[in-house]
Amino acid sequence: LSEMGNKFEKEGITFELIGEERVTGVLDFLWENFIPDEPISRSLGFSRNWLIDEAFFKAGMKNNCGIVALDALGNVIGARLGKVVKRSNWSDWMIDMTIRMILQRLTWILPEALTNLWIVILLNKTVDYDVWKMFDILSCDTIYEDKLICSSRSSGVRGLGTELVKHGEALAQSLGCQYTYAIVTGNYSKTIFDNLGYSALNHLEYSKFRTPGGQLYLTDTREHVGCTTYVKTCTEKMAQ
């Protein structure tokens, strides 16, 4: 990671793997900067709770799979979370299937603020986002699944999101992944992935994501128009 981002180093910005000592700071940053602006979580009214922290955010920081950007004072100004998924890891597959079942059918056991998480599962199914399907489609065994990308607008650092994605690509390569795979839910992240040469697979416009009765599932997406799934081989030369 140290070989990248000379421009950012001159501004005192560093990129690190998310160690245990950074987890709390990254969680605080994401609840302040990601959840309020990301169109799905904002529309569904998610509030801070242990389930999202443990099952989603922390899961994307384990095993040196997450990256944090720090300013010159050591403040968190950006993060990219991810997970190495292997075809051979049946225990992870079983856990994922169990979580999907719980979110779809056993919503009564969830915290009140998360009873509509089933809508996320429905959206993923509608846009055909499923990392386990990709092993056969791509004829590969190891995928870096991008969980999220977030940079602080208030930091005033241009290109930070792009640089985080580049670092994520380098990390995926170093971890032996053959592809990176993501679902991108915002306009600005979509521009980053397009510019870095990712291949778009499927796209769903939020205005068309509706109940059988015609009501919008997501009612507060603001300027964001849809979500897109992307893939990129880790053997490609990284964008400069």
C-alpha cells in the first residue's frame, strides 16, 4: 500500500489496513458519513445497532480485508471494507444463506429499526447480486467482495474515494483474489467504478423498484438513481 498515492502522502494522508485499534473509529465514521448518505440505508431508516456493526461493518474489516484513510492528525476520513470469499468455504455459504432466511422470514426477531432489512435482500435478488453465483460465472475460486466505499466530503480531499478503490484492488491482489465484485448504490461511487474500468453487470433504477401495488420500496434516495453490480479481474493492471 505504501507505494501508492504519493499525492495524498504529500497532504499527510495515509492508508492503512484496519487493525483492532482502528475498528471503533471506523465504525463511528461510517455511522456519521455512510449510513446517512447511502440511499438504501437512509430510505430504510437504519439507526445504529449491534447487528449492522457486527454482521456487516466488522465483517468487512476482519482478516486484514479493510482499508482506512487517515488525515495528518490521525482522523478517519475514508474507508473501504471487503471480504475474501472462497468457493471452497461452505461454512461461509451456510452462514450467508441462514442470514438471508432470517432477514426474509423471521423479521420478528430483529431489532425494530431493522425489520425492513428484507427489502435489502429483495433488492439484491432483483439486481442479481450474489457472490456465490459468480464463481461459476467467472470460472474462479477466490473473490474480493467489496462491502462499501466511503469518503468524508467534509475532508475536502478530491479523489479520495478513487484512491481507496485502487488500494482495495492492490489488497485484493495481495490476498490472492482473482476478481473483485461489488454492488454500487450511489451516483458518485458508480462514477469511480466506471472510470477505473470495472465491467457493469446489472443495473436497477430505484424508481422501478416498487411493491406489487406500485409503491416505492426506497423513498429517500435523493439524487441517486440506481444500483449497479460490477466486476473486475485482479490480474488487470491497476488504473493510475
